[in-house]
Amino acid sequence: MDSERLEEAFDVVDRDKFMPANVRHMAGYDQAMPIGYGQTISQPYTVNLMLQWLDPRPGDKVLDVGSGSGWTTALLAHLVGLKGKIFAVERIPELVEFGRDNCERFGVKNAEFYTAGDEFGWPEEAPFDRILVSASADELPQTLIDQLKVGGKLVIPVQYDILEITKEPKDKIKTVKHPGFVFVPLL
């Protein structure tokens, strides 16, 4: 990914606008912060790496799983531009509302928010060019790979690694493992 585009997204999308008032003063800290309901807004360093590995491009259709406060949704929305579309999925209804409200206040026009069902992802809108997951799975969910276009990328924490998955023809996948990360569990 073009580092200038990514740096611009981080400059434009203020993290503090996506944090609860009681922790907003710590927005500049490079650490995960609580957003309620046992969930967090991820550490900027980690989000930066994940977005580099995901490599979202203008016009992409992206699934944001575990969208939480909406910060990653807004970053993705900026990176794909108005011709792109973000589908933000979260299991906790209060966080769906929090993320949607934050993005609306911030002026994000190309994102839709949904409360997740029993199946991982959002199969109704598949396939996706990119899928970002911001919570740790016990194992790689096949259903997310199934929702990815051929040539698409999935970035997902699995246990203590972040996996960078590229879907190849004939349902083959190429995996790059980035070890040493801790996330809240994927519910």
C-alpha cells in the first residue's frame, strides 16, 4: 500500500472522534483503549500494519468485521474513496449504533452498519475485495474466505498471529503469518 495514502488517512480520520468521552484524552496513546462492552479501539500501530497488509484500493468493496467504534470503518472509507463501499459488521448492537453515529458525525458517506448474525461476515453482500477483522478468532473461519473475491485479501487475527490471506483461483489461499499480537476475542 502507498504509505502516503495511509498516512493521510490517519491524519484525516481523528481517532479521538471514535472514542468514548472518558478515554478521549488518551487518543494519542499508541495502545488499545476500552470502548465499552468488553471491547476496545485498537492500537494505532497495529491498525496501521493491518491496513498496510490489507492494501485497500480506491473503489474496493470492503467488509469490516468487528467494526466497534467505527474508526477502522472510517479509515477504510477514506482509503477506498466515494467509489468504494464499506460494510461494517458488529455483534454488539450498542456498538453498531456507536460506530454508525461516529461515522455519520465524521461525515463518512460510503459505509453501512449491520448487526452481525450467527454466521461470520456478511454473506448477503459477498464477494468482497477486502475483509478486515479486528478481533481474534480461534481458527481461520472458512466462511470469510468464501466471502472473498479471487485475488481479494483477508487480514484477520487468529490466536496470537495476524494472518494475511490472499484468495487464489480454485479456492486456494496464500497465507502470510505475522506473529505476536493480542486482540479481544471474535464473538
